[in-house]
Amino acid sequence: MPGHGSPDADPAARQPRTVKLREAASTIFALVAIVPFLVLVFLLHRYGVLTEQDAQIGLVLALLLAVLGFFVLQRLVSQVSRLADAVITPTDAETTVQADMGAVNGVGRVTEIGQIGTAFARMLDDLKTSTVRLEDLVFKLGALDEVVELAARVSKIDDLLGLVLERSMRTVRATAGAIMLLDEDGKTLRVAAARGLPDAALSPTVALGEGVTGTAAQQAETVVVDDMAVDRRFGGGASGAFACVPVRVEDRLIGVIDLVRRSGGGAPSQPFGRTDLQFLTTLMAHVGYSLDNARLLSETRETASRLGSAVRDLQAAQRRLVEGETLRAMGQMASGMAHHLNNLLAVSSGRIQLLMLRMPDPDLKRQLGIAHRAMEDAAEVVRRVLEFSVTQPGAADTRIDLEQIVRDVVELARPRWHDEAHLSGVSIEIRQEFGGAPPVAGDNVGLREAVMNLLMNAIDALPLGGVIAVRTWSADGEVYCSVSDDGRGMPDDVRRRAMEPFFTTKGPQGVGLGLSVAHAIVQRHRGDLTIESAPGKGTVVTFHMPLGVHGAEAMPAVGTAADGGARRILLVDDQAEVRQVLAEALTAHGHHVVQAANGRQAIDCLEAGEAADLVLSDLGMPGMTGWDVAEAVNRQWPGLPVGLITGWGARSEGTLEQRKSVAFVVAKPFSMETLLASIARVPRREPTESS
């Protein structure tokens, strides 16, 4: 086996020695020329011929021929070496082609060497051309990749079009260009981006089929013009190469891109090549989808924005609906509760008043009077609860100066915002800013209560003191009043629930009825109430209501003669207890009473010939209400007056026409003095044949 020192173990020892062509040629020449010459000299010397003149001359000639042959061989080898150098160094290819490749001094042109040189030169030229084309393709591929990346990052169509045009012009070495998009009508191309075009040459719109651009768009074909100066489709003065490439998404046209290439110095411009058109076609195919996606994204965002706005409006409407439904439900509950309580209170109050009438003992009468006043207080509580049930507009009783109400409320609340605040060591300032609001038709007591509730809430929001501003003004046929404070404000969740009945953030000392009662009062005046508040920015509560008619119509006159004479009264009430106590009380005061359990029974009594001076009916009854009874009586017995008593509160007085059809309306629980006075004011009915 060979050792480490043997030639087989050394890879370098197995490689043949590398020599240049000139060295190899010199070696070969020495072997084929110098060595035979030396052998010839040796033989001539051996045989003694070297001293002869002819031999010496022959040797000299042989030596000269050898030298000449060596020179010719070196020239030939030099040509081959130059071919090799041209292959190794391509930049010398043009010089190599121009040289007299294959010509050898003393021999002439060697055909094979010349052919090899020409082939090498052609190969090098092709290689150079291919290299330039490859570099151009790599550049275009990089530009295409850049535009694709831009299309993925840029969502705005206008910004994307400007970037696409700039990259396209730079890649195909265009000097001017424009991108035109198809309008929604599908008949007009409109410039969306332009670079390098003078204003005179830039038409903002092009109709489909009009000119080179319009025709290319209509036919969805690429148009290439090598020189616009010789093309009759272009106007005078146009020069340079032109290309128009459509932008499509499948079979749908999006627009076109126009590019112009001009050369400076008067030299002819270079036309757009095949690779330029391939690049533009590929790029526009991708740009078409990008533009379509950008358009869809823009429409989606616009739709999302509209949907978001609609959702917010729906949420606001839903909140208002929930608030309204909550108030309606509370109102229904309060209304039903108040009706039953008023009936019960009417029975108790009537019985107490009967006892007071029949009780001779002054001490017991005094005790009964205290109980009666307690009944009246309970009726007032029921009335306040009943406010929730009245969401319909109420009757406009009097002409009210809202600014005077504000002055009165501020003065009434002075012990709270001035005296108590000073005792607590804080200062509350109330600013009254009046804008000349005209008087309105409404409920003086109700509006005073609404303003008072808003003012008290503002005072409660200033435990450390601050400023309260009460403003009034009028605009667009509405009267406005706002109460604002610079207190701690309310978060959104509290603000949204602020007008819910019984919702409060004041703890045990609050009942949560202030804003809800104010809201109900304003709604009865055909108005609305809004709250603006944010944590740390205070609260502004504003209500408004229409001007309406200044000064409501008064109830029809019911007569002023208080003759106090006994009347024949037809009493109608579906509650037996209430009907019984009323009958006893009226009888105790000298009236003759006939009872009817419902409206139909009362009409039957009158039709049967029952004589009556007055029909006194409950308002809320099943079948026929008190208004129905009044309508039937006025239709069949026009001169017979009708009075109503109701457990639904004074706000159940009905419409103006309904109120004109009755003599009076008395709310339960009532005092007998009030009821007897109402009866006494009804004019005595003159006897007729029908009665």
C-alpha cells in the first residue's frame, strides 16, 4: 500500500502540469526543429564535413529557416491566444472582431482561425445583448413586485393610481403618461392620474370609441405607435412613441393607461419594445384587480360607516323607546293603582264626612277632621303618582310666564341653595339668563314642579359648591329652558337611565322621581327633555315645548245661582261602595238620589221616564264611560246637565268638546263641599214634557 509520502497520496501530484500555449509551442518547436538540427551538426562534425564551406552554408540556412518557422509559429499561436483572451474577457469582444483575426505574417490568413474568431465575436455580442435584456427583465420584475406590494399597502384609489403611473413610467422609460378610469355610466373615460403631460394635451374626459384611447378602451386591445408624428390619428405636433394598454378585470373594463416616450435633442424616440408591453400588460392585469379591490374596500367602508350611523341611530331610538315603554308601563301601573286608591279614599273620605255631619260631639268631630285631612294628604300622594300615567298632552289651562316661574322657583329654593350651603361652608351661585321667552299655555303648577326638580338636582350635584345657570329662550316656535351646573357630571350609563322612575345615585335620601316627573310634565305639554352630561364636565338639562295658543279657553259657564235647592240626581257608578256613600251623603244634604250601576242602566231609567235634574256619573266604567253617558244624554235629553266624578285624577278631563258636554268634573277623593258647590252651580232645569 502506498505510504503517506508516495505520489498516490498527494492529490496535487496526480494533476498534470499546466503550461501556456506559447510554452507548449516552443517545446514542440524545439523537439521538431532544434533537436534534429543539433543531431545534423553532430553527424557533420563526426564525419569531418563540418569544416567544409558548403556544409557551413547549409547549416546557416537551416538555422535561419528554423528561426523563421519559430516566428511564424509564434504568430499563429498568438492568434489562438487572443481568441482565448477574448472569451475570458468579453469586454474585448468588439476589439477582437475588428482585428484582422486569422492573418499570419508570412503564411497568410488561416481560414479556421478566422472562422473561430468570428464565431467567438458573434457569441460575445449575443451574450452582451442577452445580458442587457436580462437586466431589463430583472428591473421590470422588480418594478412589478414593487407595484404589487404597493397595491397591497395603499388602500386609497387616488394614491394607488399615482404610484402605479410613476413606477410604470420609470420602468418603461416613458416621459409622460396618464391613467384613465371608466365612469359609472360606462361610457366615458376620466383622467385619474397624470404625469408629464401639458395641460393643453390633457383632455379630462374621453368618450368610448373616441380617438386612439377611446377606441383602444372600447375594443379592449393594446395599441402601440412607434412614431406619432407619422400617424394620422394624432394631431399636429405630436411626436414620440405611444402605447395604450387597457386595464381589465376578466372581461370587464376598468380603464386604460397611456404612455408616451420622447427623446431629447431632436433624435428619434425609441419605440416601446415587446418586453415593455409584456410588463405593462402583466402590471395592468394586477392593477385592475387591485383597483377593483380598492373600490370594493372603499364601498365597504362607506357602507360600514352608514351602517354604524344607522346602528347608532337605532340604538338611540331603542333607548328612547325603552324609556318611553318604561314610563308607559310605570304610568299604567300608577294609573291603575291611583284609580283603585281614589275609589277607596273616596269611600273612606265620604264616610268620614258623613260622620262629621252627623256627629254632635265636637271632640270626635275634631278627630274626624284630622282623619279627613290625612285622607286629603293621601289623595295628594296618589295625584303625584298618577303623574306617571299621563303621557298624552294635557289641557292648557292658563297663560304662563316661564321666566316668572323660574324667578319664583329660585326664590322658593333659596333656603336650600343659599342658607344650607352657607351653613355647610360652600357657595352656590345661581345665574338667571332670560332670553325674552313669550308666555305659553300650560299647567302653572306642573311647570313649577318641573323646574323645581331640575334645580334641586343641580344643587345636589354641587356638594362642594359651584355655579348653576338657568336660561330661557325661544326658537322655531318653541320655548326652551335649561338648567346647567358645573358639577361632577354623569357617566353615559347613568345619563341613559337618569329619567327612569325610581333610578337614583343619591342613596337612601333619593327616591329617583325628580327627572322622571319633570319628563312626564314636559311631555304633557307636548315637549321633550334632554340631558347632556359627562364626568367632570357638569350637566345640562334642557326642556322645550311649543308656544301653542296663548291663553286656553275657559270651561263653559255653569251658572252662578247658588240656590241650594234639592235636586233629583241620577247617580251612576259601577263601584257599589262608592255609589252608596255618595247616595247617602247627597241624601243627607237634601237631594233625591236614584242609583244606577252602569251607563246602560242609567239610560234605561231615563227612557223609562225617570225624572232627573242632574246625571252624576263616574268616568271610568266598563261598557259605557262617563263621556259616553254624557254624549247619550246630550243627544236624547239636550237640556239635562251631566256631571262627572273620576278616580283617574283631574287630568282625565278629556278634550275641549267633551268638557263642553258636561257641567263639571270632580276628582276622587273629593270633599262634600266641593261636590255640593259644583252641583249648586248647575242651573236648575226647567220642567219639560219629556221629563
